Amino acid sequence: MADSKVKDMGLAEFGRKELTLAEHEMPGLMAARKEFGPSQPFKGMNINGSLHMTIQTGVLIETLAALGAKVRWCSCNIFSTQDHAAAGIAKAGTATVFAWKGETLPEYWWCTEQMMTVPGADGCDQLVDDGGDATLLIHKGKEFEEKFAKDGSLPDPASTTNAEFKCVLQLLKDSIQADKTKYSRMAAKCKGVSEETTTGVHRLREMAAKGELLFPAINVNDCVTKSKFDNVYGCRHSLPDSIMRATDVMIGGKRALVAGYGDVGKGCAFAMRGAGARVLITEIDPICALQACMEGFQVVTLEEVVGEVDIFTSATGNFKIVTLEHMKKMKNNAIVCNIGHFDNEIAMEDLEQCPGVKVENIKPQVDRFVFPDGHGVIVLASGRLVNLGCATGHPSFVMSCSFTNQVLAQLDILENCTKAKKYKNDVYLLPKKLDEKVAALHLPSLGASMTKLSKEQADYIGVPVEGPFKPDTYRY
């Protein structure tokens, strides 16, 4: 608690009450505590995390601590912290927390650096990441430290126009002048990372392909009980929640466009249709587009319908999806939000710097940008993840699936990276047997009764009686 920096420690009691409620809705994490807690597998280890500091994440943090870990944590998004959750965890002393809702970019990267800096040690033993920012900081830190050792050059914040990367370069410039090998030691100390989301996994695969990845990584995102649950069912719940909290708009009867029909887009499209919207889809992938058509959605290009749509939601994992030119052509008070890639699916920088455009802040994370012709667009969470910026993220039950995978991934790193050196510096998936275990842990609380295969039936389809029940090629 002493080192933590949160918005208001007075919110701790509220946070604790909600943490206790969430535990009931997170059976996977509670089962992990029961199964692994007595043996204290993480005893004496530092596990650090960069992942939305919500109530649900608080239950993950306390599970890692219950398994013996010393934990340091920050949020992976400037808007995604729930301040009562941060206070509840910090006050209990379960973890050292650096997070508050509404951080500036320099504050965000300061929090990331504080989380990564372990007093009395070179760094963490294992890392939990969401979006890859903590992993990026270690890799860029080591890269610039080596460059400094070679030719004495320091990172130059003026070398980029990207506001976020400027912060990274400034942070590393200051760091190298204070400690020339901080991140190199950190990289050597860290035995592995478990990555939560699509963006981070994409970064990790790129680094692995180039031979630049400094430690093994577990791809939690593509566990079936993450991607098909968090991404589909979590977004199905939290997208309409965030739009309604932010705007109080009636979704029924509106025309809603969802850009991207992957797992996240599927959840969003069904949620909007369920709320009564007429839903349009944009897609680049003919298979996903065909799936959308078969579910009764119309597949269009954004340019075809930009002047008719009431609510735009980007869910692609790409960038430059909703451009300034698109927003110039939108109808008055069209709502624009993002639930896909972290912060650049919507061209916010172009919008904010556009001559003649005025911004009216309606309330935190809700802004109306007014163009010279008088029409305005309502942008939610500054183009960042709307479900975390304008609501509370995914509900506890679905996050229990994701975070049980995180605990199993951390145990896997311990077994195959820390104790044994089985993994190379590459990206790995958890075995299907563990994915099925995560699902099984959540079924009793839903009142499900499972059918058992006979030995004869199992032999007939070529699987073990106790699973795994599907080949790795099965798509679910």
C-alpha cells in the first residue's frame, strides 16, 4: 500500500464490497485458489501486470497473491481503471497498484514504469500483459540501452510524431541517464509473459518471427474459453451497456454499423440487434462476411452508408477504420465508438487537429465534435475501448474464464520457463485439456449437467473418455 498511487484510498471499502460480490461470479478463479493455493507455487516470486485495473482484475490479482506471488499492477488503458477497485487492492496490501481513471499519457507510462520497477530486484519473474505495452517497454528499454552502450546516443522524443511513443522515448531517455542497464537486467530476469488480447499477441508474433522476442509468451487470447467467451459474450454484454451509460440513447430503431465481424464484432452485432437496432457490417474477410450474411446482417462498405448510420462501432483490431473524412459525412449526433484495437481505430488525432472543429465535453469520456457546417459527432472514450472507458468492462463471470486462463498460463510459465527451460523465445498456446478444464470449472454455477462418454463411445470417435474431446483443428 505504501508505494501505491491511486486516485482515492477512501474508495477502498466500496471496492472491497464489490470484490467480494465478484468472487461469487468468478468460480474459475476461486477454484484455482482452492486447488493451487495450499502448495503456494508462486511463493517468493514477483508477478507484475499491466491489465485494466477493474474489480474483475482485482480478483485475478488476489488469486495470484493467494498462490504466493508478490504483485505489482498498473492499468493498460488511461480510462479503464475503476478507482474503487484500485483502492481496494492497494489498501488490502494484496498488490502495489499504480492506476487511476483518466491518466494523461505521461502519467500512464510513469505508472507502467513504476509497476515494472521492483524494489530490491532487477524486475519481475513473470509478467501479465494486455495489449503488450509492458512487454514493449522492456524490449525498447533494452534496445536503447544497448544503443547507448555502443555509441552514447539517447532516445530522442522529437524523432516521432506519435504522442504515445514520445512518452516512451522520454521515459527511456530519463531512465538511461539514471541507470544504464535497468531494462536489460529486467529482460534477463523476466522468464515469460502471458498476453491477454489480440493486439498484444500480434505484437508478440511479429517479434518472435524477427527473432527479437526476449522471453517466451503464452497466448491467452486464443484460448477458446477466452476468445469465444470474453470476446463474443463479454462484448455482447458491455457494448450496449457503455453506449447507454454514455448517451442514454435509445438503441432500438437506430441503424448501427459494426466494423469487423470477428469474435468481438459478432458479439457486438448480436447485442445491437438484440436491443432493436438495424445492424450493418463491414468486413475484409469473405468468410466472416459470409457468416454475417448467414446471420441476417447486411454487409456494406462504410462509404456506402456513412451518412445514414446512427451508431458506429469499430471492432477490427486494425487502424484508420473510421477516418476524419468519414466523420465529416456523418449525420448530426452520430455516435462513434471503438471496442476493438486499443486507441487508433478511430482517427482521433486528425479529428482533434482539424481546423474549425470545436469540441464540447458533455461529461467524462463523452465529447461532441462540431464541424464548421454545424453538424457534430459524439465520440466516446476518445476512441479508446468504450466498454472500459464509459462502463465497467466485461462482467465478472466471463472474465473468470479469461483470468482462469491467465492463472494457468502463469503456472505454465513457472513450470516450463522458470523451473525447466522447455520453451524457446516464441509464442505458445495452452493445451486444449486446460481450455476444457476452464470451461468445466464454470459449468456447476450455471446448473449444467454433463453427459459422460462410455469407453466404447470414446473409442468410436477416437478421444479419451475424459477428453480432450476435439482435435486442435476444431473451430467451435
